[in-house]
Amino acid sequence: MSLPAPAPDGARRFPGQSSLEQQDHWDEATTALVLSRVDRPPEVAFFTAPEECIAAALLDRLLGHEGEPRVPLVNFVDARLALGETDGWHYADLPEDGEVWRRSVRHLDEDARERYGIGFADATSVQQDAILAAVKDEQDSWHGLPAGQLWNLWLRYGCTAFYSSPHAWDEIGFPGPAYPRGYGNLGLDRRERFEVRDARPGEAAGGTA
């Protein structure tokens, strides 16, 4: 999920979209929260320094997050883990989320060193993708963790982190919180004056439909 998402001719899918330009219509608490995600991402408190590097590389490869502007994915995931803010449930076959993250990043590093003689964070994107593909394609367990459930957990945390950022909102045409302004033009294909029309409605999210 690289930002921005240009067309072959370089045009943006939602031309002129900038959710941050709507902040004058937000209340103080909302503005402070949203701007903190851009200007002051939370300090890493759960992961150790080596774990942070591995987790950051994992999240970037899972979401295809390259280029600028950057969304501090690992900071957002770390903040949830440090505070114990889970989805409120977990698979019976998996340990609690924090333990799963610690174990899985350690095993990614072990796999990278076994395959390539280098840590996961320092491996090339091609090497990282090969390791992750092996996890995704595994039908049983991976280092004692159910591979499919682990993959689901990684993606849940990664996508939640990515789409908490205003930069990601601009990619999907979301103008940001509508409180306290609210919505007035309710109905199919009816946009508010602050919403931007999709310039390429026939395309799938990541490319051509």
C-alpha cells in the first residue's frame, strides 16, 4: 500500500484530496488525535530495538508500503501491543497477541539467517518476500504457530495501522472525521462538497480492474 497511488500517467486517483485540510472542521480532541498520527507517532515501547527493525520490515512488505509519505506502521502496532489494545478476541490455537508478535519476528529472523545468512531486517525485499510467501503458503504450522491464523493477525494489525493515517485516507478518498460537521448529502453516489470524486472508478484498489 504505497502512497500515493498514481495512475500510469501520474494522476492521483482522488485529485486534490487532502484530509488534513479539513481539520478546521474538527473539534480540538479529534484534531489533536489525527495530527499526532502524522507529527508525533508514539515512541516504541513494546518491541526491543532488534524486534522493532524486524517488525517494521515485515509490515512494510506485507502492505507493499514504499515511497513517501511514510506511515509509521511499526509505531502504531507497537503502541497497541504496549497498551494491550487487541481486537478483543484471539484464535484459541494462538497465544496472546504480544507473544505471537515476539515469537513470529524472532522466527522470521531465524529463517532469514538460515536461508541467506543475514537478518530479516537486512535482507533484500526479494528475500523478505520469499520468506513471507513460505509462511503464507504453509498449510499447517510455522514454528509451532498456525500459519493461516498468524498471517491473519499480521494483516489485521498492519491494515489497522495503515488506515489510521490521514495519508492512507487520501489514497481511498476518505476526507476524515465528519464530527462535528456531519453529513448532509445522504444517498447513493451523493458526495459532500468536501468529498473528492474518484477519477478512476473502474479500477480495483491496487491497479486495473
